[in-house]
Amino acid sequence: MSAKKFYITTAIPSTSSRPHIGNYYDHVCADAIARYKRMQGYDVDFCTGTDEHGEKIESYAKKAGVAPKAYVDGLADVIRKGCDVLRISYDRFIRTTDDYHETAVQKIFTKLYNQGDIYLGTYEGYYCTPCEEHLTQTQLDDGKCPLCGREVHILKEDGYFLRLSKYQEWIENLFAENPDFLLPKSRMNEMMNSIIKSGVLDICISRTSVKWGIPVREAPDHVIWIWIDALSNYITALGYNTEENSDDYRKYWPADLHVIGKDIARFHAIYWPIMLHALGEPIPKQILAHPWVLFGESKMSKTTGNVIYAEDLAQEIGVDAVRYYLLATTPYAQDGSITQKQVYELYNADLANTLGNLVNRTLAMCNKYFGGVKPAPGSIEAVDADLFAVRDETVKLFNAKMDAYLLQEAMSAVRELAKRANKYIDETTPWAIAKDETLKQTRLTTVINHLLSVIDTLADLYTPAMPETAEKIKAQLGADKVTEKPEPLFARLTV
Ligand SMILES: [Zn+2]
């Protein structure tokens, strides 16, 4: 029997500027889920990429004095390298300037236009350039953009509109019938109350004021709004083009999970399903809209200097520690926080003192007392049975949390097991048992056996978050003998 498929995507970051560490939470989160699903035997297809069109990029390129394509080439390269540094195990990397994508988006537009889901009208209202968002008077927050808080400007132009209003009832039903469509549920309620209940409005999906985008074939002075362009990546990456769709598309679509930031939930949970439904295609099964990672308590921003770059931090403390920090500290619904001090403290507590120390102590004892060979267990006492019971419970808990995409809680479950194993060493006092030759053969064997077994489980459970560390632990445990001179997994950092 063939494995069950799992198609997972990240949002595609904009090639407007270098992403900070918070922008990569999306990738790390999706990557941990992808790796977990692969371990569970799924046939995973993991798609990421870059969003490369629009007014913002056009103006940044102009400022930099280069052509837009040259500008996005540079940043697409930076982002792809960032993904590779962070060991994001993507199967596809799509750029929205790729030919096949541009052609497919034009065909999507034509199809929707020909069937009356897109019509030509006049747009008059407000526009936020950084967000590339049309806004109505009522949407403004104190005269400013409700999404980013910046100045908006007045805009009047002919434009093509997507007839979202036609699907009002359909989207209401979708939300009513699929209470887990958008996670966390609080965001689903937010969408329902703030947008759907008040009536979904047709949106303008073309621009004549922008040149850097995919032209409408029917009217080339219009370019297609970046959200239609960007959202389509999830299907064009698989080979969808409205006509002859690829085997990969038929195999992997619909997406099992779109991982996105909370700020773009509306585009993914309302506009995107309507677009797909209008195209006659199935809609994604689930959307996970995660919170932001703040710098301390404020938004990360280059202008204020409140910014950390993932690649730089990885140089300092290792890639796995960066991934672990993001996963272990970012809550499911509330924003997470990162500062250098917080990173160092968590690193020392969880990685150096708990996991690293456990592995190091255990391997040293296995070498010292049993020549590096994992001993068969001797007599079993309550404390040993308890350790294994905790381990088995942790595996179950971990799987349940990962299945529900509660990544922070999954990390905390594994950390508790590592702590329990360290406590087991204190409870059993192997160094004291070792002094008695008989006990060494009946009791110490059990203790070392149990510790090595639990470490092996920890390596499995840490694989989605820290793939390289998990491999290192497995290598140190060895096939027949543990390594003679274990390298510390995490050297302590001076805070
Ligand atoms: Zn804005």
C-alpha cells in the first residue's frame, strides 16, 4: 500500500528585504511538522519559495538603483540560503517570477474572467503600499492602515474585481461546517466576526499603477494583484495550470496544511478558498496561522535596531539551537519573544544542562563501567519501571501534540522526559552502585540500559526540531558500542 500523502506549505516571504529570525518561524514550524510526518510514514511534499512581485519591491528596486528582476534575484538567493542554513527540508522552492508560475496565474485569471467571477470596474478608495492592500474608509484605523499602522493614500483606477460576494453563503457554510479549518480557533472566530458576518466584498485584483507584476493577458496595462499571484503558488508549484494539471498536482493537492503568519489569515482563510472553489478545485484541509516572534515585547524592525537574523544567531549557537528556541518558546496562539539573553538562558538550561549533560554523563558511565557496550538489564525496581512509563507516556503525548500542531507543548513534553532521566541518575546513584561488584552486574546494568534506551527515544523525539543533534546522538550511541570520547553536544554559553 502506498503511503498517505501530506502536502505542507509555508507562506512565501517577500523578496523586498532580508528576512529576520521571526520571518523564519514559519519555515521552522512547517519543517518540524514535515519531518514529524515523514517519521510517521507519510509521503510528504513540502513547498516553500519567494513572493517577488508588487509595488513595494518595485519601489525598493528603484531606490537601490537596480532593475526589479535583479533586485529579487539577490533576495531570493538570500532567502533560499537562509532556508538551507536552517535545514528546511523543502521539496519545492517556487519563485513567483518563475515562467511556469506566471503563465499559470494568467490562465487562472482568464478562467475566472471567462466564467464571470472576475469583472472590470472602477476602484476608488485607500491603499496601503507596504501591505499592498486596498482599504475602505471604514477599515481604516484612525486614518491609518489597520494591518501595519502606516499612512495610506487615496487611489482611483480602473480595475478587475474578484466577485467574492457571490460566495458569501458558501464561505459561511465552510466556516460553520469546518470548525478546525483555521487554527487556532480564536482566529477563526475573528475572521467570522470581523469579515464574514459583515459581508465579504468584491476585491480589486489588478493594478495599472504598478508595472512589476504579472500582466493580465486580456489587458496588459493591468498587472495582477500580488495576493492572487502569491496565493496561486501553492497549486502552480505542483503543476496546476487550469488545463492539463500535473501528476503531482493530482497526487498532492489539496494541501493538508498551509503554515502562515497570523497577519495573513484573511487572505488564506477567505479569499483563497473562494478562488479555489470558483476554479472548481478542492480547498486546503487546514490552515495554521501562527503568532509572531517579537523582539522582547516589540515588533522586530531594522529601523529601530530591534532585529535578530537567524543566520547570524546560528553561527553563534548552532542551527539546531536556533530551531529549538523558536519551537520551544513560541506559543500556539500568543506572540513569542526573543532576545539574546533569553536565547542563551534557554540554551544553557534545556540543551547544555539537561539534554547535553544527560547524554554525556550516560555515555561516560557506559564506557567506564561496561567498556562502552550497552548492558542487558538486570533486576528491575520501581524507579526503573517508572522511567520507562514516563518515556512511553511522553511518546504518546508528543505525538498527540505534534498531530495537533501544538509544537511548543510537544517540545516541553520532550524536555520533561530529559529532566526525568537526569533525575533518575540522581535517584539511582550509579557511582555508588558501581562500588559493589555484585550490584554492578545486577543493578547498574539496568540503570545504564534504561538511560541509553531513553536517550535513544529522546533522539527520535528531537528529530523534528533538531535533526542534526538527533543524528549526533544516534551516532554517539553507536550500533554495538557507544562512542569512546563523546563530544559535548552543547557547550555552555556565558550569559
Ligand atoms: Zn499597511
